[in-house]
Amino acid sequence: MKKWLLVLVMLFSQGAFGKWEAYVPARLADGVAIASHAGHGGFVVFKQDYAFSAKVVYTGEIRPASVAGSQVLSGFFGVDRDYPVQDMKYGNEVKVTEDGRDYWMPVSFDVLTDMQKKLGKGEAFTAYVRLLGESGSRWIFLLDGFSSASRKP
């Protein structure tokens, strides 16, 4: 519990999302635990700054944006779920793993293209993510950027 409190304090004391330094080093599972203990559940879109940098593994798997991901993204951005700009920018999700657990994350086309060029399947990297909310039992992390041993953000 003390660890989560420290992470929460660090999250709320950080600045804008444009700088990777504002992303608190933590596991994705810790972000879910923090949000769960804060009383969130069902369908929720966060207005807090839940920004993390997490060590994950790139699986190379990509799929079209899920309904759950689109719902939370549209709530976060304050637009209709079928808003064309959202579909054009965040039309896909990428699968990463952390400690054997899979996470599908909405990702912008430019970040996804960069990942496909610079990361190999099974390669570990640092993901800069924001926990945007939950739809049903699925936590939605937006993958804002990444870095690997061979690439700096």
C-alpha cells in the first residue's frame, strides 16, 4: 500500500505529458492496482494524470481498435466514438506483455510505425503509457511513446 501511495504522490506532482520524465517508473499492474483501490470500476474515464513508464515486451501483434479502447479514448478526448480523427490517429492496438500478462493498448499510427521499424518481436522496451480508464473489466492504457536500448525517445 505504501508503494502505491508513493506512486500516486509522484503522479500528481508531475508536469505535462510532453516530457518522458513526467512518466513515473512503475509496472502496468501497479497502475491497475492503484486505480482499483481508488474505487474505480465498470466504465470510467480518468481525468487524473496516471502516466507511467513501464518495462514491457513487444509481441509484434496488432489489431484494429477494440470497442472498449475506442469508448475510453472517446471519453478521454471528449469526442464521439466514431469521430474520424480518432479513427485515423488511433485505429490500432498493439499487444505487449508484462510479467506474463497481455495488454492491448491503443497506439497512434506514427508510434506504431516507429515500433514496427525499430523493435523486434519479443524485444523488451520502455513503454510510456497513460492509464485512461476502464471499460468492463479491461483497463485501457494509451501507448504514447517508447524507448529501447537502441533508441532514445
